Amino acid sequence: MFQTVTGALVLLIAALAGYRRSFARPGWPQGIRFFFLTGTQFLLIGLALGEHFLGLLDRPTIERLGPVFSLGLGYFGLIFGLQLEFEKVLRFPLQFLSSMFIQAGITFLFVFTLFFWLFHQLDGSPAVFIPALAIGAVACCSSPTIVALLVRETKPVKCAGIDLIRYIAGLDTILGFTLFAAAACLVHTSPPPLGPACLPGLQWMVLSIAFGMGMGYLLHLLTQTHCGENELWVFIIGIIIFSGGVSLFFDLSPLFVTMVAGITAANLPGSKDRVFMAIFRQEKPFHIVFLILAGAVWQPGLVSGLVLAGFYLFSRTAGKICGGLVAASWLPLRFQVSPLIGLGLLSQSGVAIAMAMDLYLSGSGSNPDLLVAMLISAVLVNELFSPAMARRFLAGSRGETA
Amino acid sequence: MSNDSATGMELLVIVVKTHHQVEEILTGFLELGIRGATVADVRGMGQIISMEIPIFTGFKSLFPGWGTDTHMILSVVDAASRQKAVEVGREVCGDFSSPGSGILFTLPINHAEGLSEEIG
């Protein structure tokens, strides 16, 4: 008990102190500065606090911090979903949306195919389909952080190519979360209570969507009444914890369920902007807590994790580049876009970490320790080289016009 | 309605950080009989030059003004109401001495047209 309280306090202090101190490194070389600006160093802090070094956040402590996980995963899903007002998504040309699905879909296929083949060679069981699906789902997501930082720092000429890459990086997580939820649902071999005895995975998926929509509608109803900031927070936290907790209890993906809740609330009339602003202010502390927790469960000594990370990085990078190439050359865009658009979409950062932790908790993979080790190692390497790649894309985008 | 500086009208400007504070201040104004105020969503210098880095909110960051929740309340008040209106601002935001708690100031108005009559 004492260690759980100490662990929770360490997390709280690190999140609050890190939130204030870690997101400004003005004078450092760009590669290192971006590594710090994305907060990736907190993975290493988590590793130091974990069982391999200080032991403050060992396995039993992390297991007892389960509500923090359901809160965090639910938070990330909700804040992502709350952005997605259909009217705003469709304010951009439809080709933007098609580009997003094409590049994310191709990346998924690259990574899924390689890992399915690899796991099948190692295991031979058809059940390897599920972890391969989950890894493919993580791979198709991009982080908008690096592109936003580079656009801010280099101030490239305003062009539609940059809007396109920011649009894709901001939205391709939809496909990732959905495929990821499908992987979690396919783990179920029996249908939900009262469900017919066929297609249990599909039934759990439908249940995930229905539950998310219900939670979104409940959030909408609760925020219709005139309430103060504190009451609003109680409503939001209540919805997040309940949705996240129920999802974890039934081995569903909290990220997906709360994303659906967020999308539902965002597309109903009401004070969604107020809800978004209330939770947006806490995005970085939550992100830091998750990075630390992910670092604490990370087992960097797993050689097989490092080998798989190499496969993951290779297939994901190839998928992003090919996906971007196909989207840039096949779609009838009204402007020229660099075929290297995939280089700007390599960063993963917090999105991949949240999904890795979801994987760790929901058991969509048969060996969560190995999958988490692979994803965290890949993210660390990825965050070191993705800024240079994104910079290359931006440099090639200067001549493009809308 | 037309007023010159001799009438003693002042522009009260309050910059606050949350929508909730705006509602509290406007409710306080109504209780004082001040029924006219304009509220604008604004961005402070710190919000513009600081590194606002999207982690999960990349799509929202495509739209101007995302991630800001600062509001400016503008109200033309007479000398009698000014001090009470300032007190309302202090009640809601504190004494404005701590950083980030908000800003309050008044300016004399030389000429004004189109102002509403105060309630009561």
C-alpha cells in the first residue's frame, strides 16, 4: 500500500513538474530538442523508476494503479474523438480524407502482412492473426507533434501539402483505433451476454460502438445543464473512468470506446467546445504519466523485442513511404504534393505509447511484455530519426501551391 | 445615445482565462444593472509564442485559435458603476496580482454612440 501511494505521488509530481519544464528546449540541436519536446525522455525516466532500477514502480504497484490506466486511456480516446466534428472533417477536400485512408491502409497492410508471416513462422497457430492485427493498427497511426513543431520552427511557405500532411497525421489514428478495437474484440471466443452464438468478435465490436455512443450521448446530456468548471470536470472524469473501466473489464479497447463517445458528443449540439477545452489543458500531464508508466513496464533487455522493433520500423517506414507515394500520385489532388509525403508521417510518440499500454492491459497479444518492448524500442528509435525525415518532406514542399 | 468625456463614461476591460469566469462576471454585471458587454475570444502573447504542441489534438490544431480559452470582456460603464464592476471582477478572478489570474483596466471614453441604458 505504501509503495502504491509513493508510486502514485511520484507519477503526480513527475507529471506536474514535467509539464512545466519539459516542453521548452530552445537552444538545443534540433534532433535532441524534438526528442525532449515530444516528452520521449519520460520513457527513460519511467524505466529508471521501474523494477529494473529504483523499483518504485514495480509490477504489483503498476497493477494496483489500474484506475490510472483506465482514466488515461479513456482520456486519450475522448480528447481525440472530441475533435472530430464531421462538419470540420469535411471542410477539407474529400481527397484529403481518401489520402489519409490510403496511406494508413497501405501502412497497415505492410506491417500486418510481415508480422502475420513472422508470427506464423514462429508459432504456426492461426491465433497470431490477432497480435499481427494489433501491431498493424498501431503502425498506421501517425503523431501530429513533429509536423506541428517543424511547421512552427521552420515556418515553411504556406501550402496545401503541409495542410494535407497535418490533416493525415491528425486523423489516421481513427483507422488505427478502429483496427485495434477489432483486434481486442476478436480475442473474445464467446458472444456478449444475451447475444446469438455466432460471430462473437463482430458482436463485441458492435457493443463497443453502441456503448461508446451511449457514453457520448450521456456526456452531451450532462453538459447541457449549466454547470461550473468543477462540476464539468466531475462529469467528464466520471464518463472517462466509467467508460474506460467497463471497457477494460470486458477486454474491449478503452481508446476506441471513448473515441466513439467523443465523436458522438462532438457531433451533437451543445457545449462540446467547453468540454474539449476543459480536458485539453490536461493533455500533457496525462501524456507524461503514460510515458512514465510505459517506461516502467518496458523490458529493454528482451532481445526478441529489439529484433521485432527492427522489423516494425522497417515495415512501417516502407508502408508510410509507399502509402504516401500512392496517395500523392493516384489521387486527383488539385495541387502538386511531394511523393515523399510519407516521410512526414513517421513520428508516433504518444499515440503508439497509449496503444501499447492498451495492448498491455487488454491482452490483445499473447505476449504483451514482448509487444510493449517492441513498440517502445521502436518509438524511441523512431523519434530520433523522424524529425529529419519530416524536415526533408517540408523542404520538398516549398514549391507546392493550393 | 451619445456621450462625451464630460459624462464620465469609461471602458472597462477584463481579460479572463475561462468561460466559467466570463459567465460569473456577466451575471455580476446584470446584478449591478449593467446590461451591456461584449465578449471576444482572444489569444495572449504567451499563447502565441509558447510551444503549443498537439499530442492527440492534431486535427484541431489545423484550425486558427485552437487550444485557447482566453476571453476579453468589454463594457462601457459610468463612474458610479465602475468601482462595483471592478469588485465583481476581483471576486471572480482574485486580486489580479498572481500571474495568469487575468487583467483588468479601465479607459476614459471620449465619445460613444449606441450604448444601452442601464437597468433600473
